[in-house]
Amino acid sequence: MEGGDMDVGNAKFGGQEAMVIFDRVFIPTQHIFMDGEFDFASLLVERFTTYHRRSYVCKSGVGDVLIGAAAAIAEYNGITKASHIKDKLVEMTHLNETVYGTGIAASYQGYPTSSGAYICDEMLANVCKHHVTRFPFEISRLAQDLAGGLVATLPSEKDYNHPEIGVLLEKYLKGKADVPTADRMRILRLIENMTLGRNAVGYLTESLHGAGSPQAQRILIARGMQLTYKKRLARVLAGIETEENKEEVVEELSGYFARVFKEEV
């Protein structure tokens, strides 16, 4: 509102979330997924959320930007040689690549349904989204750690351009000698924008609640754990395998694949 573009944060892109109310909306017949076929309601939700939760691999792209901003502000602050700074950037990258890896794996292990359409791996899709409910918050915390308190107390561009105040800000906000103070301020604004401001809505709140809040993924992860099968693996190696164990495993795996493929196994 004060003019200028330094305080925008993300000078290129933005987003918006809103509540939308559909009131007496006409739905053409060809756009109706189910017409009283409630038996398939659960399956429709599961398959939609499998696609949707895998798609949250996109948050790793946002994470790349935030990691870059954190590395840039460390450079502008002149502290890149400190071991703990490098370690924090490594931790941010590890978390971000874990999100990416599970999302890509979910697609790689996709399989065709009876219609021929492919669907991604249900377990890995839910693991990917569950990572997203946590890791962006830790990545943001580390970015703020590297940025310092100025991420919350930085004066405005109007103050910076003030004929009297601006001289003082130029002196006291200066970081590395060969980095313009304005550039340092812009990176700080970007980190603020992504972790506290408007774009934090998409990177943090949406990561937590989009495509279902954390418990929704945990329910489906629990459903696909195949504990009976995994217990049998342990029993075989421990030398306590029994015929009863085998029957339990066959029953569990048959039920699992029948549910996934909706076919008799």
C-alpha cells in the first residue's frame, strides 16, 4: 500500500485461497460420477486422494526456492563458512528430497486398474502427503533460523527510501560488503513471504490440511501396513514359522489386493 515492490516478497507469483459456496448449481448428467451408486463412494474418495496426495510432491519445488533463499541470506550475511550453517542447509535439502522421492516413487510404482487407467501406489502417495504435513514446517523454521530476527522486524521500503531514516538503515542493515543492502532486504522479504506471509498459506497451511489433514493419511497408512505379512517375515527368520501363520498371510494379502484392485484374488 506504500508503493514500491521490495515489500511484496514474491515479486513474480502469488496465489489465493477462498471459501466457495455452491448454491443450486446445475450439474449436467454427463458430469455426474455416481448416481445413487453409494457402494463406490469410498473407492472414489480413495482413488481421488491417492492421486491428490501424490501430487503434493509439488511442495518440494517450493522447498527448492526456500532453500535457495536460505542459502542466499546466509551468503549475504557472510556466514556460509560456519559448519552449523552448512548442516542446516543439508537438513533442509534432506527433508525436501524425501518429499520428492516418495512422490516420484508413488508414480513409479503405479499400476493399471481394470479399466486400463493407471493409479499411483496408495501407500507411498499417503506417505508423501504425510511428509508434507511436517517437513515444510521444519524447512521454514530452519530458513527463519538462518535469516535471523530481521525476517520479522525488517523496516519497509518506504522507510529505506526516507531521506533521513534511509541513511541509518543502509548503515545498520548492511551485511556482506559486496552485497547491496536492498538485495539483502529483498531476500528477507521473500523468506517472510513464504514462512509468515501470504505464500505461507500455500506452503504451510495447505501442506497441513490440503488433500486431507494428517490423520486421514495415517488411517490409510494403517490400513495398508500388512502387519500379518511382516510378522511372518520375522517369524520365518526367527525359526517359529507355522502353517497358521501362512494362512493368516494369505488371508491378509488376498483382502489387501482385492480391495486395491476390486477383483477376486
